[in-house]
Amino acid sequence: MGRIFETRKATMMKRWDRMSKAFTRIGKEIAMAVKAGGPLAENNPSLRRAIQNARTVNMPKDKVENAIKKASGQGAADYAEVVYEGYAPHGVAVVVVTATDNPTRTVSNVRVAFNRNGGNMGSSGSVAFQFKKMGVFRIRPDGVDPESLELDLIDHGLEEFGEGTGEEGEAQLVIRTAFEGFGTMAKALEERGITPLSSGTEYVPSSTVELGEDEAGEVLALVDLLEQDDDVQNVFHNLG
């Protein structure tokens, strides 16, 4: 019984840590959206997108409202997106997207994570060429005819369309478009009454590296450490 309790406790703590991290990430997304386009969601597409992403991770409404209010006030943190690149063990390319109000702190933390886990932090452009920056929308498959929607969205910049799963294993449809066509695709989905579960930009690898279980574990240990940093928004890699 004690072992079962400890296992459940560890699972709950892991879920709580993941939720806390998601709230921090969305809070910064909201802050940057408010800074760029103001606090009114109806006039700010980036803020509308951030609020929708907040709903996806079950961020309470009062926390969303507080994040908007905080970002609108005097002395609000001035976050900027900074992208770092490097190699994990075994030649796996890694792109780290951060939102930071202190780049000196952030770059130091990212470099330490790479160094302590058998990786090497690179200069700008050292690995990004192995990825394509794309707009990505994730939607519920319920009531959607995938073939019909795919054909319909081709005229609006659709580049990739497929199935995926959420963090809890739920089925999703994944829509990818060129980064430059993000706004066009967002408008096309809105016109069709489709509200994405989440939307944003991702670095999609042009090819992947296949590794054995132990070697892959070393790569994922670095990814996990990077993701634990509060300044890190997303980590992308080309591990297959």
C-alpha cells in the first residue's frame, strides 16, 4: 500500500509541476501579447491566441485576467523571445525558445544545462537550418471530416495535416502552415467556426535522428532539464 501511495504521489507531483510550468509559459505569452497589441482581446489576435492556449491547459480564468492586468500595469516585466541552439548528446539538434526579462541569466542557465548533460551550446544559426519554423494549430477531431478539411485548407496555405495526441493522450488533428502564413490560416479556421485547442509556432525538423533507448534517454534528460527552466517556453529537437 505504501509503495502504491508513493507512486500516486509522485505522479500527482509530476502533473502539478507540468501544470505549474504551463501556467508560467502561458503567463509570459500573455504578457508579450499585451505589450505588443494591448489588453483587449477583441483587438489583439496574439492575446486571443494566448487566452485560448490558457484554456487548453485549464488555466483558471482569474489567473488569465490577473496576467493581463499585471502585463498592463506599470513596472510590468518586459519579456522578449530569445532563441538558443545547440547539440544534445549523439548529435541531436536542439532549439530552445525562451521568454526572458534577463538574457544574461537565461543564456547562462541554458549553457549550463547543455554542458552538464553532454551537449554543446552553439551560435545562432548553427542548428536552426535543420528545422522549419511553422505555424501549428491543434484542433479537436470531433465532428470534423479530415479529408474535406484538408482539401479546403490547401488554398489557405496548408502544408502538413495529420493526427496527433495531447499531453493526456487525447486525439487531435494537427495543422501546419508556413510561419508567414500563420495569420491566414488562423483566419481560415475562424471563418469555419473552428476554435483551435492551441496554436503557435514550432520548429519542425526536416529529418530525424534515430537512437537506441539508452542514448535517447541521455538526450531526453537534457530536454527535460531545459524545460524545467522558468525562462524556457519550448524545446524542439530532431530525435526520432
